[in-house]
Amino acid sequence: MNPNKKGLNTICTHTGEVKDKQFKGAISPLYMSTSYAFEDVDVKRYPRYFNTPNQESLCKKIAALEHAESALIFGSGMAAISTALMAFLKAGDHIVLQQTLYGGTYNLVTEEFHKYGIEYSFTEGWQPEAFEDKIQENTKVLYIETPSNPLLTVTDLDAIGKLSKKHGLISMIDNTFASPVNQNPIDFDIDIVIHSATKYMGGHSDICAGAVASTEENIKRIFALAKNFGGSLSDYTVWLLERSMKTMGIRVRAQNENAQRMAEYLDAHQDIGAVYYPGLPNHPGHRVAKAQMKGFGGMLSFELHEGLDASQFQKSLQLIKPSMSLAGVESTVLSPSQTSHALLGAEERKRQGIKDGLIRFSVGIEETEDLIADIEQALNKIKSKGTAVTRS
């Protein structure tokens, strides 16, 4: 075994462990202290400084998984996103963001940036020229999300990496939907990788966390702001996240396989109007996704045919849970227009192609036969009742 190039599941299981030197336990001990000695110590530890034993060790695991030099963990994905952005933007600066983004990110930019004198532009597409067209003299950052939430659009990482280097910009990506199992943007010269660690890293719908991975220099710059913003994570949650990440490779690969089968099933179904999944050959981003992803992920979205009510369909499901978040081992669905992208407003959702009837499907690790059976009974139920689409 090459000690400098461990496999994915080995990194998930062993990298960043806290060694139990006293009792030789097989797992990381949990250090709950919020107060540490400051005299005669190598490191002055303080939870808000992201350097308690459990915090430091987990950051090593995340950095290794994302092929990065260093990493930081945060109390939420939005804490990670906002801190990373504000660390590289100031009054008078400009940022280019891709057209489709997580609703929380879009709301942060449109509601808060003007208060700090930060200018922004959204692209009108996902091709490299769509980003270059928006670059100004004061542009400092290019921000992307691929696959995107909720339409699974795919942005070319290699092209964005080259474009950012050409113009001397910092490139950032929300890599949540892909996870480090399926995509490592740093390999494509993307500078900063951000995750809602609540999702695939946590994977069990029971913790809230965020993560940023990059060079040591960039992480130091982000830390300088993070210690003031105070978005640190409790050590108990850090310990839970480290435990959960041990199985991330196995979980995500199972979800990849299930999502591919569910996307193919839905794509061929007479009651489904559209399916958005980069693993389908008819997806416009399939070729690029195949080149930059190791797996196509566990997320997809779909629309029912006209005349079938998406809300009633979700209420009729018995196994798949209508639920707010994603990426747990259990399959869930939601309506982005009512949840993740409600803050965008109707006109902006329409501009981005997010219809009221769009259903986002986070595929879990259940048997796909059971998931298909659940969808079939839900469709049959709403068709038998003659449920019409409710228009707003």
C-alpha cells in the first residue's frame, strides 16, 4: 500500500482519527471540553478557533477526501458558504455566479451583498462563455454549483478552472450534490470546495454541518474571518460527523446505483413528463458529467405529466418521505418551490426553469423494487381519484 495514496474507503475510515492513547479504543475518543490550557502547550485550543482535537482531526479527513491541503468545518453549509465568500469579497468587488444555485445561496447574495457594497452577476447559462461574458474589471470570484440544486445542471469544472486562472480569479464550488466520493473539483483547478456536510458527509439526517477545503493559504484567510463570525461546530457533532463519514463511500456508491436505476425507470414512465439526472444519456450535461464525475450521484428531479398533482402524489407516498433535506440513507422527496427555493420568488424560479410541479428526489439505499412499487401505488392512487393539478 502506498501510504501517500490511500483508497477512498480507507480515507473515510482511518484518516483524521483521534488516537486513543490511554485506552487504545478502536474509534476516536470525544473531547467535550470548551476550555483548554494555554501555558506550556503546543496549541492554544479554543472551540471558536476550530482547533479542538476532534475538530482538527476531522478537517484532515475532509482535506484528504477533497485532495486539498487543508479544511475547516462549520456549524452549517450556509456558514461555510457565507464565510468563504466574504473572506474573498469586500466593498467594490464583483462576483459572477452561475444561473442556478441553492436557494439559500441565492438569497444570501441578493439580500445581503448590497449592504456590503459587493456587486454580483448571474450567468445566463452554464457554458464557459456565459461566465466570461459577466467578468468585469472588479470581479474577484467565480462561484458554481455542479450538479446544481434542483435541476442537476452540469458546469464544466476544467473550463471554469482555466477561466479563473486566465483572469486571476478565485473559483469556488458548492460540491454538496456530488460529494467527494463522486467529484473532486480541486483536481480540475477549482480553488475552494464547499459542502453542506449535513448531506452526504453526515448521511443520516441527524446533524447539521458545513465544510470548506482548499490550500493552506486560502484556509488561513477563511479562518481569519471564521473566528470572528463564530460559525464553529460543537465537538459532539464533530464526533458524530466523523463517525458517519466512515461509511460515506459505501453509502454514496449505493445511492449512485439506485439513483441511476430510478432515473431510467422514471424516464421511461408514461406518467412522468421530464427527468433531470446527469446519468441519463439524454441529459444535456451527460458528456461533461461523465468526464468529471466518478459517479452521477444520488439526486434527481422529475415532473409529473400535466393533469397529475405533484402535491397529492407526494402525500400518497408510503415509503418515500416528503421531507425538507436530502442525502440521507432514506429516500425523500420535496417540492423546491415550497422549500429549498421558496426564497427565490415565483418569477426567479420561472426564469431558472423551476416549475411548481417539480419534485426533487433524494434516492436512499432501499431496494429499488420497493421504491418503484411505492411510486406506482402513489401514481395509481392520484389517477384513480382524478386529482387535477392545482395552479397558483
